[in-house]
Amino acid sequence: MSESNSLSLAGGEILVVDDTIESLRLLADILRGEGYRVRPTDSPRLALESALNNPPELILLDVKMPVMDGFELCRRLKQDERTSDIPVIFVSALQEIRDRVRGFQVGGVDFISKPIQREEVLARVSVQLELLRMRQHLEERSRALSEANQKLKELDKLKSMFIATMSHELRTPLNSIISFTGILLQEIVGEVNDRQRDSLERVQRAGRHLLSLITDIIDISKIEAGRMEVYAEDFPLQELVDEALASIILEAQKKEIALVTEAASWPVLHTDRRRLLQCLLNFLSNAVKYSEKGPITVLISHGDEQVEITVRDMGIGISEEDMPKLFEAFERFDSHLRVTAGGTGLGLYLTKKIATDLLQGKIVAESKLNEGSTFHLIIPRSIVPANTQEEE
Ligand code: ADP
């Protein structure tokens, strides 16, 4: 017995429908001889009932039958979801191409010609059963894969939520450390000598670094867990750019770097203001950190649908080999400014997530070593917050 026959025995049956008793018997004998389980019937009406009540694996249908011919029976089988996927092979004496085409149109998969020949019957049946097995196997695999995928997604969400919760717990004591160090440094509770001041300043710097790391991690985890809420509101872009420039102006002045804005016109946006400010601040603070000369330029251009906010610096630039890693987490490139610049290596990773997942836009970066870098943020002027980000 061949492998497919034994597989068939393990599975369902073959329903054979033919109103001519001799043909029916012949087909049943050939198939049984190979070990298939056969359910023969000479009545199309009973065959339909039997197939619907107890779906077989494969159906062999005589084309020419009174009352209901094979094509009509096949059409009805294909209409019911219990039987629509069962392969149907027609058994037909008609050689005309017209009938074959009609057979395929009503959902048949193959033809066996009359007079019936044993080899042809067995070959066509085994091919269809083999195809069926392969299809079932593929369906099972794809079901298992999508289940595994779903589980992974849930685990990933859980991981991100865990990190967000843990980080939140860390933030409260850290804020105390930073603010009480500040109180000591301001000498509110008593004088501090130079050595104490130096130590306290180190504590404060380390605390601030840790706080910004934790804040970034909370944001990243929330976005990855789909828990970051997006609020769209109307606001003038010029106001937001001014606010961002105001927060870096002191650092820029320390390095004698001029800040310039260029815009033919300033649009009003309808998007998440806080998140957009976060992106712009990251570009600008990087531009100041990684530059020794200016100017730093913010360029605004927009169409009806989109706005492009560009931050260009004349800083140290990024090498060609580092560029592909620019938006990866914890990537910080070697340079003489690396130590003084400070940073976590999460800024651009987070900014890209905000730009794509929350603001529905994209970031494009260009840079040349020792010449400077340009970051473009291209976003819709107006968004309807996509509720992929679920409410907590
Ligand atoms: P960081 O906290 O280190 O600034 P980012 O994710 O913002 O982290 O940036 C990653 C790295 O990309 C930086 O450490 C720096 O090496 C490089 N980089 C980012 N912006 C600039 C820039 N404007 N000019 C030169 N290098 C930059």
C-alpha cells in the first residue's frame, strides 16, 4: 500500500456518486483494492445529504445523472461551508472541452474519463489527496505560526509594561535625590566646602543622567506596548519652534553658536504638540552637543498635507559607516565630544519611534564627517490619533 493510501485510511472517506451501478461498483472496487475507504451512492440527492452530514475527504462525481447532474451537485456542495473545501473529481464520458471548462467553473479540480481505467483513477485520486494533505499541513503550520506570533506579541507588551512600571517606581526616589542634592548645594541647610560641593555636583549629574535614561525608557516602553496616548491639538508651529530654541539658547551661547530660523510661512498644525516638541528638542540639543561652531538652522517648509521641520548643524558630523546605526538604541559614536556631550544613546531611537508611531511621519538624516548633520522630520500637518495606542 502506498503512503498516500495509508494516509487516506487514517483520514476520511471518498464519496463516489454515479447513477450507473456498474460504474459505481467498478470505481468502488478499484479504490477499495488500494485500501481507500469508499462511500458509494447512486443518488445525487442522497449524496448531497450524506456529504453535508458527514463530509468526506474527496468526492468523485459522475457528470451525467438524471434529476441533478454532477455539475449541479458540485455547485451545491461548493455553496455550503461544510463541503466547500472538499476536492471534487468529475467522472465523465464527454470529451468536449466545453464540459471540462464548465466542470472547473463550478469548482471541480480534475476529470477522470470513461471508460474507467484503474491506473488513471488511482493516479488522479492520489494526486488530489496528496495536495489535500499538503494544504492541511500548510494550514496547520500557518495557524501554529500565527498563534506563536500572537503569544510573542503579548509577551513583548508585557515586557514593555513591566519596564514602564518598574521605571516609574525608580523615578520617585531619584527625584528626591536630585532635589535634596540641590537643596544642599544651595546651602539652604548649611555651608558646604569645596570638596563637598564637588561630590554633591557629581551626585546631581549622575542623578540627572539616570533620570533622563529612565524617562526615555518609560516612553519607549509605552510606545512599544501600545500604551502611549496621542493628543492632537491646534497650535502655531512658530510658537513651538521658539519654545524649543529658548530651551537650548544658553547652551548654544556658551559655545557661541548662532541659532537661525528660516520659513517662507508658518503653518498651524493639528498634532501632538508635546511629542513634536520632544523630537525637535532632541534634534536641537544634539546639534548643540555635537557642534563646535554654528550656525544651527531650523528650516520650515510645508504643503497642504505635510510639514517638514529640518535642523541643520555645522558640527562634527557622522561617518558613513556609523550612519546605518544612527537610530539604534544605545548607539553613541566615538568623537572628541563624546565625554563632554553626555547622553544615553536613546534620544534618536525614541525620536524615531515618536515620529513614526505617534506623529505618523518619518525622519530622514544626512551627515558628513567634519562638515555637519541635517535631520528632517516630515509629518502630516493634521492627524487623527490612530487608536493603535490603547488607553491605559
Ligand atoms: P545621545 O544621547 O548620545 O545624544 P542620540 O540617540 O540622540 O543619543 O544620538 C546617538 C548618537 O548619534 C550620538 O551619541 C552621536 O554620536 C550621534 N549624533 C546624533 N546627533 C548628532 C549630530 N547632530 N551631529 C553629530 N553626531 C550626532
